[in-house]
Amino acid sequence: MTAGPYVVVITRVGIGVFDPEWFEARLALFATTSLPSIAADEAVAEWILLVDEDLPDEIFAHLRAALDLYPSVRDRATFLFVESVASVNRAVVNHLRATRARDERIVFHFLDDDDMLAPGFFEPALDLYASTPDDEFHVVTQPDGYAVDAPALEFGELDYPYNVANTTFIATPAMVPVVLAVPHPTWGDWGRARGWTVTELPGRRSWAYLYHPQGDGSYVDRVAKLRADGPLRPIDELAALGFAVDADGFREWRHIQAGVPATLGLTWRRSQGDAWRLADLAREAAATKRRMVAYMSDVFSPGSRFCYVLYPSHSASRPAGRIAFHGAATPGSRVELWVSGRGEAIRMGEATANAETGEWGIAANFSAATWNISIRHFIGEEIDQTIEYPLHVSAE
């Protein structure tokens, strides 16, 4: 590996899909495109591969086996497991936070698991890195490349500025999730608006974007446009253009792809509703965490707001009868106990937190059932915090 700035490539591998048949074709394509590309480029210091944490072990084993065929990349690959696509940003930035200095300018690039880069692709970004101040951030795009009609084993020229495959960034690790949140066709305008240096380098055809039935968008429409732009060349010729292409691997993939169901194309979109729900939950969790960080960053302040329950705790079980709730809260604040079953919540009692210790206690009668408990904390007349959890009450 050559010395120089830290170059990291970030790739998502089938997050949200768990079907072995789908992955058989996808991993065969991965093994002929992005994998040999990264293996052949010693400028890449680390390849982050984002994998769903619920990916079946046998599928993950096939992924690892593919990397084992390329020892030069195996030692540079880092697997990060994520709950969903909504967790990608957090996983990447936390990993880079643990491994790189906060103010270090790095070179980062997002690469789909089915696209290709030729060795030397990062040379323009590395030149800019070396020739500009440490506080200068860059968007570097190489608009001219190739499009591959994978099933036909042919390719042609493609001009596509600010494509994911051809755009590289020079910035600190904290900017990775920021860039990921921006639609890639707008990366240039977005960079300029932020005061970044935006560099377009036409003429270097050192990337290749694949068209195939598993890709997003219409394979038929994309290929028709590609063929209308001029004659295509056999995929074997990509090697002569500097790509570490596995032409035999493409042929093997085509054989596998021919045997999969015709509806395979957008399988990953089938979980769109649940994926959006997970994204909403992730945003809600992030907002809750920011709030928690704010009040837990100054715990000794006299004005610090807090409320918690000592007992009965979450999912506890108690016999029917009178049940006492105890906890602590901001001294002098009000705590209310609300309870609901199948109907509307009703107020069961309130207490004022002890002016010195903050302790509070509320008791109420409960019949056998599973009750939804809501501890509502007030500062003045404003609800500061709500603690909600189930309480199982058994018959005596």
C-alpha cells in the first residue's frame, strides 16, 4: 500500500435483503466488479462493507469466502453490521471516529457493490489533497466513464457527472454522513454552496457503472439509451483499458442470473414501508438521544431536570391490590401517575418530589391485568418528561 492520505471506500452489501437466491446472483456480480477493483488499487487504505446484522450466516460466509480469494483486500476490509439502511450513517461515522483523528482530512468514496474503478482512479483526489491547505474540503467528480450491459457482456461510454461511482470527497470523517444525506446529482451545487472546492475532471474514463436486472431503474430503458449512443464493445476489452475485470466471472454470473425469477429486479424495494418506518424510528431515537445528552451533560446543576422510577420497574409483575410507585425527580417538581388498559388513560395520583432528596411516592389500587403505566413529570405546568412502560398485575 502506498503512503499518503487515508483513502476509505464505503459499500453497502444487500442491506435489507435476506434471500439466498437473490444473494447468489448478487455476490457473483460483486466478485467480478467492485471486489477485484478494490483489490487492484493499493491507494485504498480501508474498504468498509456495510452488512445487515440479520444476514443469514451462510450468506455472510459466501461473502467472506469471496474476499478470501483476494488477500490484498481481505486485510483492508472492515465489516460493519447495521440494523437497517437508516443505521448506515451512524455506523460509519462511529467507526471512523474510533480509528481516525477528528480533524484529519481523509479521502472517502461511496461505491456500489456492483460497480468498478480502475487502478489509479483516486490519483486526481490525491493530487488535490497534497496541493491544498489542510482546512480545504473538496468534491471531485470524473464525469466520463463506461456503462456495462452486464447480461450482454458489452460496454459503452457514459457521461454522468456526480454519479456515486465517480465522485470522491476530501473532508473530515464527520462529513461522511452529511454527504450521504445529499442526493448525489446535487453534490456539485451542494459543495459550492458550502464553500467547498468542486473539481470536474472530464476525459478520464476510470470507472464503470453496471446495468443489469438487479439494479435500480429500468434495465431495458437504460440499455436502449446506451446502445443508441453508439456501438458497444465486448467486456473483455475493459481489461485493456486498465480495469481489473473478471470476464469469466461475468459469464458465470450471467448463467446464474438466467436462472433466477424474472421479478428479481427490485426485490429490495419490497420492504419499503418497513424500511421507512425504521428510518422514522431512527430519527425519533436520535432526537431522544440528543435530548438525553443535553440534560445528562450537566447532572450536578441545581436546575438539572430529571425523573426516574425505582420500582415497580419496566415489565415488572405485582399481585393485585394496592401498588406503591417510588422514584426520584427534580426537587419540588410534580409527578403524576396515569394508567390505561384498553381505554383512555386515567390519572391515579400525584406527588411532589421532596425538596431536598427529590424522592417521590404514589400508591394506587390495581386489578389483575396488564396495565400501561405513564409517569408524567412536570416542571410548573409543563410536562418535562414521560416514562411509559407495561405493568403486569396478577390475581391474588
